[in-house]
Amino acid sequence: MRIAIAGAGAMGGRFGDMLSHDNQEVILIDRWEANLKAINTRGLIVNVSGTEHVDQIVAVQPAQVDPSEHFDLVIMFTKAMQLDAMLTDIKPILHDDTMVLTLANGIGNVETIEKYVPKENIIAGVTTWSAGLDSAGYISYGGEGIVQMQAVETGKANQVDQIVEVMNSAGLNVTLTDDAIEAIWRKAALNAVLNPLCTLLNCNIGNLGKTTTFSAMMDEILAEFQQVADAMHVPFDVTKTRNLILAQLPDEANGTHYPSMHQDMLSKRPTEIDYLNGYVARQGESRHIPTMVNRLITQEIHAMEQLVQGNH
Ligand SMILES: NC(=O)C1=CN([C@@H]2O[C@H](COP(=O)(O)OP(=O)(O)OC[C@H]3O[C@@H](n4cnc5c(N)ncnc54)[C@H](OP(=O)(O)O)[C@@H]3O)[C@@H](O)[C@H]2O)C=CC1
Ligand SMILES: CC(C)(CO)C(=O)C(=O)O
């Protein structure tokens, strides 16, 4: 299967590495020139639980992709705030026979893609796989994860089934769900708990889970998600969400992982807080639903962004 991964950072690199190792035709698309140069010069260096290998995978600028090229699948793996720009850049290769999969964190990504791609060509999903971007052309990963996804509209079932088969052959643990919106909200809530708390407390997921106040902090954040989801008529099961969060704590899951938001803060790069806690805080405020916890967390992360970036 011909696959283009738009966004060659930590997750784009991990998925590209796993798919290319399963003999799929994969290219990485990215605008970050230093990343492209490193990958095309020496290969993508991949550190898997301490053991390195080099993946000779092609990485190109969006403008370098021949518009006549047809990819069976494009996986969007930019950060949420880069998604619109990347879609504009790669629009020439978004043909009628190209499926577009989004596994990025945050709420609102599907709506952004719908501006560029017919709904029946969009597959929306979430993933608990993790990866770190150590430097340009160098990623590290470990642990296990899952992918849950669903076509936004029916009509391309055969293509979706082929994509599930290819991704599972690469070991990506993919299942189809009948409610991607619920899965996206559940993952966003997971990220709204783990990502900012690990970033503010400077700890990995496992150590956060060992604190005596973790459970109370999780429940405060999730209670506001539940109220806003109810008001927006979005199915949200706080117990399933709690269980998914707790399942990340063991080392063999994501316990040793510093969430992507922590990595962004270390790299002095913008975080996705506005697509997580910030999204729920805004939606709550517009409906006169108290969302003080998520609003304060959002403000704290933005303040931290300004401090680490020197914009204060
Ligand atoms: N990391 C993780 O463990 C997980 C992440 N996710 C989600 O997946 C999506 C992608 O995340 P992730 O792969 O971690 O993101 P990364 O920040 O690692 O990479 C995404 C893109 O950011 C840009 N970028 C990264 N670093 C730099 C830099 N130093 N200078 C310039 N550009 C840079 C590149 O795009 P560009 O060329 O446009 O600059 C890159 O393709 C996000 O929505 C994230 O929340 C989901 C599950 C786990
Ligand atoms: C790995 C995981 C699940 C932890 O929140 C994630 O989604 C991230 O790092 O952004």
C-alpha cells in the first residue's frame, strides 16, 4: 500500500517506521527542513526501548511531492495547530481515491480535514501508541498501544478494511469503532488529564499515577468533561475514560513516557492545550457551565509556554 505520512515528528516517525518495516511503501512529508535533511542524509534513527536501528525512509517537503502521485492512504500526524497548513500544502495529492486518516490528539481535527476532503474519504481515530522526538531525524519509542478508528461516512468500506489489514499487519493493533466521536472525546480527556499534569509536575505518566492526589485531580478534570459533553450531546462515559487513563500507567503501557505536551514544552514549542482542556473550558463558558479546573490548567500551561519561550 502506498502511504504518505504528513508530519514526520515522533508519531509520524513511529508509524512510518512500523509500516515501512512491514514492507509498505511509505514516504514522510514535513516542512521542517532540518528533519528532512537528517532523515535523507543518514536515515531516520529509531531508538526502540534502548536499541537503535536506522530506517532508510524517504522524507520530502510538501512541494516536492508530484501532484500526479496517488497514495492509497495519507496519515495526518502534525500537531493540531499545524493541521490546516499541512492540508493546504498537500491538497494536490488528496485525490478521490486517497483515504485520509487522522489520529492526532484534540477535538476539532475532523472538522478541519472536512474542509479539504470528502467525508467518505476521512477516517477519524485515536491512538495510545506513543513516541518521542529526540532531535531532527531521531525518534524513540517503546511500550504498546492501540488504534481505534471509524470512517466519517460509509461508502469506502473496502478501502477502510484494507487499511485496517495493512496497519494490523504492521502491529498497530487497530480496531474499528462505531463511535469515533466518543473515542476522540475519551482520548482528549485522557490527554487533558495526563499531558498538562505531567508537564506542570515535570514527571512521566507512571510517576504521576503514583501520587496520592492523582485520582482526585483526574476526577475534577473529567467531571467538567462530562458536563460539557452532556450539554453538547456527545456520548462520554467517565468510567471508560478513567479506565483508559489508568491503563496507561504501567511501564509496559505508557508509564515511562513523557506525554507529547511535556516534550513540546521542553522543545519550547506551542502545545495543544487549546484543543484539549482549553476546548472544554471554552465550550463550558459559552454554555454557562463551570469549567474552572480546565480553564485554570489551560492558563497555567499558556503561562508556562510564555516563560519557557521567554515571552514574558
Ligand atoms: N508523541 C506522542 O507520544 C503522541 C502524540 N500524539 C499526537 O500526535 C500528533 C503528532 O504528535 P507528535 O508526533 O508528538 O508531534 P511532533 O511535534 O513530534 O511532530 C509534529 C510536527 O511538528 C513539527 N516539528 C516538530 N519539532 C519541530 C521543530 N523542532 N522545528 C520545527 N518543526 C517541528 C514538524 O512539522 P512541521 O514540518 O510542520 O514543522 C513535525 O512533523 C499530535 O496531535 C499529538 O498530540 C498522539 C499520541 C501520542
Ligand atoms: C502517549 C499519550 C497517550 C500520553 O498522553 C499521548 O497521547 C501523548 O503523549 O500525547
